[in-house]
Amino acid sequence: MRAELIAVGTEILTGQIVNTNAQFLSEKFAENGIDVFFQTAVGDNEKRLLSVLDVASQRSDLVVLCGGLGPTEDDLTKQTLAKFLGRELVFDPQASQRLDEFFASRPQYSRTANNERQTQIIEGFVPVQNVTGLAVGAIQEIDGVTYVVLPGPPSELKPMVNENLLPLLSTNQDKLYSRVLRFLDIGESQLVTVLKDMIDQQTDPTLAPYAKTGEVTLRLSTKSLSKEKADFKLDKLEKEISSFKSMEGQSLSELIYGYGEDNSLARVVFDLLKEKGKTITAAESLTAGLFQSKLADFAGASQVFNGGFITYSMEEKSKMLQIPLTELKEHGVVSSFTAEKMAEQSRILTGADFGIGLTGVAGPESLENQPAGTLFVGLSTKEGTQSIRVLIGGRSRSDVRYIATVHAFNMVRKALLKS
């Protein structure tokens, strides 16, 4: 089924609101085996909407219109679609009852004649009830094309789609299943180069790399009648991908740190710390508490993290972490010495199993003859202390700080996997 999404609303074209409905619908349709081929935004204008409908009806099997179902004169989606199809508008009894109940329970609101517009549907259409609002949706197949009208507010559209529309559209066709592999220590360009032949020859399943700040994801997707059959194909593809090596000779399987859209590196490390009964602390200069705040995002953070340090100036590093000021001046704030001392002293002072030290130059100016984007990350355990130096060019201050935390979490992850 070829679907087309039409967002109706001048406020979308002027940038006053973001069309998040398109993202939501595309994702839901893909999960249910419906391919979205086109997305269009059109203003509150009958002539332009009619032209869009004319094109959509000729190239798509499913045409979904979002927005323009409200009570005002510029809410003209149903009226225009009715005109396009040569049909009249009629009142839906259930929607009218909901409207009556709404105003009966809210005597402080004045009911006006234009409120009735929200209860209208196109003659012959099947109503799709709105459980969170007053504007009724509708669906009908005409001349081989299924037309759907949905309200614009996401708070109304999403439950309508999940609870009422998707069951009406569900078929026995294949559904889309995906698996997201998350990579560290390899760039998108190198990953694409390593997997070039596989990407060029892909049919089903498919591969789609995507670069994110500090990492790369690879989405594997396949259509199948069941999750079990999909997993079989995705397992086979992942095994084949894992057999490749990076240009530095590392197996790609070693560079995969997790799965899924929401399974962040911080989450992976947090879960490993809990699993192994370990605690962590940090002393942050460059990142000003960003590393520690990411740990605190998770419920039960106090099980693995009791506290840490934010030491921006050299003097505070010396005072709070008990590092001799003369040594800091000798080696410089932006140095492996300082990162290691920050990690070591934070661990000793808090009694944690792992200590992280983060220092560097976020930019845009250089510091201590070190260019912007220079990072030093220290990791300390009872077994010893180490550090890495990372150079990140052409990035914003926020990106540099975020990528620094990625390297810090990755150092902890590797250490935990070895313990």
C-alpha cells in the first residue's frame, strides 16, 4: 500500500509549528507494512488543497489528511475533500453527542454555531472517533483510494491512530521490523566503506547508516509476517556484518555497544555498573557536570553514583581534589596528567570503584597552546589510572562537551566488560 500524508495548515508552512504528525504516522505505518511514499504540507487554501488532492489520488492508494477539522472558517479539510469527491457533509450522531456532553459539563463555555462543524463527516465515510477531542475523523475507500481525515493536534491524532485507525488499516501483509546497531570508535564514512558491497547489493533486509553526535547507528530492516521470521533474517545479517573488520583491524562486533533507538551509551554503562555492583564518580572541568547529570537521569542512580566534583578553575582543582597547585601549573590544566589526577583523586576521595576525569578545550579559542576540540579523559580504578587524548575538529562547544562524555562512558564500558 502506497501512502501519502498531507498536512493542512498555514502555520506549518510559516514555521510556527513543526509537523511532528508526519514523523509519527510514517513510523506507525511502516511498522504495519504501509509504505509512505510522499509527504506534503499545504496551507489553509481550498484551491491549493484541491490541487494536492488531485495529484495524491492519482499516485497513492492511501491519502491521509491531518489538520483543518476545527470549528473556524480556515478549518476547511473536510469541506474541500467533500468538494473534491463530489459529496455532501453530514453530522455524525456519536460526535454530536460528545459535543453535547462536553458543553453540558462545562457551563462556563459558550457554545457557538461553528462548534457543530467538528461533528461533520463526509457522506458515506466511516467515522473514526476522537477520544481526546471533539473533531471526528473519518475513513473511506473510493475508486481504489482510501481517504483518511485526522485532527491536527498530536494529543488527539495519536490516540485516534493507535486505538481506532490502525485496526481499520491492518491487513495480512508483511510488517516492517527493524534492529538498530549502535557503533563507537568508527565514523559513518568508514563504516559505509567497509560495508559498501553489502549496502550496494542490499535487497531484503536493508541497511541504513546514520551518523549521530559521537556515534554511528546502522538500522537493519526487513518485512515479514512475524517477528520470529524477521529475527531470523536480522540475526543472519547482523552476524554477517559482525564478520567485517574496521580499517584499524577491529572486528565490527567489538565496536557495537548496544541496540535500539533509546538504548544510550550512558544507559548501557549504568546497567553494567548495577549488574556488577560497582560505583563511579567523576571530576569534570570541560563538561561541567554533564557526565554526572547523565548518570542521574536514571532511576536508582544513587546505587552506582554518590556524588562527584565540578572543578573549572585550576585553583578549585587543587583545593577540591587535593592536587598540588604546583603540579597543575607545571603540567597544565589541559593535559593527560590533570585528567588522570582528577580521575584518581575523585575516586580516592569518594571511595568509588571508578573515577573519571574530564578536561579539555571546548572552544572556540585555544587554551594552553591546545586547539579547540582537544579532550583528555582519565579513568582510575584500584588497578591503576590511564587517560586518552582525543581531537575533535569543527564542532560546537556543546558537541565537544557531549563527545567528551561519550569517550568517558566508553572507557568505563570497556573496563567493566573486562572485570
